[in-house]
Amino acid sequence: MKRLLRFSGARHLSSFQVYCFITILVLYATGLLNFKLADPSAENDYLLTVQTLFNARSAVLNEAKFRDTLRPGHIPIVTYVYKRPEYFRQVVDALRRVDGIGETVLVVSHDSLDRRMFDIVDSIDFCTVKQLIHPRVVGHQAGARALKEHWWWLLQHLWLTLWPRHDGDIVFIEEDHVVSPDFYRLLQLLSRLKAKGFHPELTTIALGSEETTFGGVHNEFKMFTGFMNTGYAFNRTVFSAIRRNFDEFDVFDDDWDCSLADLMKRGRIGHKQMSPLLSRIVNIGAEGIHKTQSLYDLYIQGKYPVATQLPPASWDN
């Protein structure tokens, strides 16, 4: 079976075809190909096997192309997606224009098996890309609990499996977070400030800003108490703190960011976050389909400008 799985990374297969191919292999190997799954536990077993194999064996896209440009100490960009291709396509288009994007790696974690989302990822040619599938089983939780489970699974997979020696920051965006061209350079700058001990309680960064959305002075930033979940970044120290206090984090079926903010209030994690006054992220899905004109509509019409200037070098002194 290992020999067959090598074929799953063949370049002429799309990522979604790879997943389907692994599914057939698992069904064949477990003898489940020729009869209907009546036992949910058997279906769960094969689903988890397929998804785990995909995460472990699927190809890293563009690996050879960007082998010489991937920088030591780069900050990985991670996005978790569901099935909103109209938003995600705009996010990928914005990432294409980010200064320094070829120096880092993009991880896309799927929370559904939507072929359109996989095809958009396959179209990425501007950086190294790794795809993951959040393991789901029959009868899985829905709503905030489902997102919380995906988020925590993703953190564990990143720091314990994918990058067990990576201690630095990782930045997280969502499938409707359109970033500015200087997004990555500003992230690097703020990450260096945090690493230098700018404030003893400063543990997280946010590239979005609630006070000034894509307007204001480009070279000013703020530090505040709390946690904003738009383009946030933190390092292994924060991950380890959540892991140590997981019982407190997981006690309620609320949003993961509310549970994280609660850990900060309890003093389990440093409670300060830093962000630019000029937001580097537009959440084009924030108003969704419940408004007559969403932020997505404004963005694609060119009525929602993005930041183009990087703060001066003196910021980092």
C-alpha cells in the first residue's frame, strides 16, 4: 500500500483526486469497497484513516520551485477554510500580491471536502503549500464546538506533527480574510518587536484592527489587553500554555477565541496583544449574505482599498 500511496503525490492528479484515490485504496485494503457501510464506527474508522493518510502523504505543492527562496526563520501562514470559494478565491488573489510571500509556506486546513476549495489551492503558484484535512467522523459536533475542535486539532498538528522544532510565530487567517501587500513584512516586524521583549505580557499579534479598518496612519500601532482574532499570530509558548490549561480552555462549548481570551483573563497566558492602527486585513465575509451589499461586494468593486506602505525601518529600532 505504501508503494501505491507514492502515486498519490503524482503531479497529474489534482489534490481532490488524490483524496479520492486514497479513499479507494483504504476501502479496498479494508475490504469495504463492495458493501454499504451500515456500522457508523466502521465508517468513522475508514474516514479517519483516509484523512490521516492524506495529511501525511499528500504532496507539498511548489516545494521544488521555492526551495531556494524559503527563508530560515520564516513565519508560516495558516488558513482554515470551509466551502466559500467566492471568498477564498479573493483571499488567494490577495496573497499572490503580498511582498515576501515566496519566502514562507502556506498551510490550508480544510474543514469540508469541497472540490472547489481544493482546486483553488491547486492553482497557487506563488509559494510553498501544504494541505490538511481536519479529521471528521460521523455525528461530529456542529457550530462553535466544531470550529473549536478544528482549531485545536490544527494547532496540535502544526506544532507537534508538522513543525515539532518550530518555536516561532505562526499567523492564522480565515477563508474570507483579504490581506494587504505589506501584510507579511509588517508581520515580520511586529514579531521581532515581540521577540525583543517589547512588553512582558505581550504574547500575540493581530494584523487586523477594529478601530481603524483600512484607514489611518500606516506607521502607528497599538497594544491592548485582550485578543482579536483577525490575522492573529503567536508562538509555541502560547500553544504550550493552552495545552497545559486545556481543561479550562475546553470546558465550555463557546468560540475558541472566547476561551483563549478567558485564559488570558485568568493569567494563564500573557494578556497583551499588538496590532497596527491601519488594518492589514479586510474581512470580506463579515456581513455575509444577510446584508444587501457585503464587504465582499465592496472589495471586488474596488471600493475597499488596501494598505500599500510599510512602516519605516525606525519602527524596529
